[in-house]
Amino acid sequence: MAGKTQHKGEKSLWDIAIDLSAVPAYLEGEEANSASEEATLVFLGSQNSGKTSIALRLSDRDEQTKRTIALEYSYSRLNRGAKLSRDVIHMWELGGGTSLLKLLEIPINPSTILSLVIVLVVDLSQPEIMWVTLETLLQSLRSRVDLVLKEIGDVSLINTLQERAIARVGGEHRVRHSGV
């Protein structure tokens, strides 16, 4: 900094820019070097639980909600922080509660597994079906993810996914693995 003295504890504009461009630990690697990032969100849950409302709010769209038929796709481009590029979020919404779970093979596949985010939405106003729905959805998700990981057959990928999960939620949570 020519001509100016910097007080102890103050950051220069350059230091701030470096801090803003820092990549979280769980994104280090190939994804961190790309100009924009992509994520795949899959919304599933009870019928009329608010999945569409959450997806619309996330994408900053002010539309009237309508009933989801089977599996619906939409996407959104989001600016994040000081990045000049825009991130893309691919959003899949499974309608029909637990009746159309076979369709999960479309959004959950080998090409999306590294960027996959599952959003489970349950209707707390219906406790009589909430637990059955939640257990059915979790079991189907586990089966689908295990099948995709078997299809890929890469043990290092499983380790990468576990490391990313630990980085996101912290080391005190145990990551369970079904032995794929």
C-alpha cells in the first residue's frame, strides 16, 4: 500500500477480496475451480405440504402455486456473494406423496450425486401419516442413493461424499454407510 499506512487489525481491499473468494472446505477440488456451480435439489414429501411454495420462494418467483403432477423440473440462476458468475440450481419436485417414488431415478443419478441436495417436507398438521411418509421417503432415498453408488463403483467417491457431509454438519455427527 504505497503512500498509506494500514492500522493494525484493518484489512486492505485486497485482503477482503481474497476472503470473499475463499472456497468452503467441502467444495475444494474440481468444483471450486469452475466459474459457476450447479446444484440439484429434489423436493419430496407429503401431498400439500408446501414443497412448491418452498421451491418458488428459493427461486424468487412470485407465482400462484399449483398441484404438482408426477415429477416437475425447474431451474434458477442465483448470484451468490461477490461472484460475477451465476450459480444454477436444478429443482425437481416429486408430487403424489409416496406414490411416485420410482421417479426418483430421474433426478438422482450418477451425474447429479455430487451436487445433490434432498429437501424433505413433512406436514406436521397430519401426525397420523407424517411418520409413515417420512420413513417411506427415507427408505426410498437410501435405496436409490445406494444403487447409484453401486452403479458408479468408486469407493473414493463414497469417501468424498462422507467428508463433504462431515464438513457441512460437523464431525460430531456420525455418517452411516450401508456398505455399498
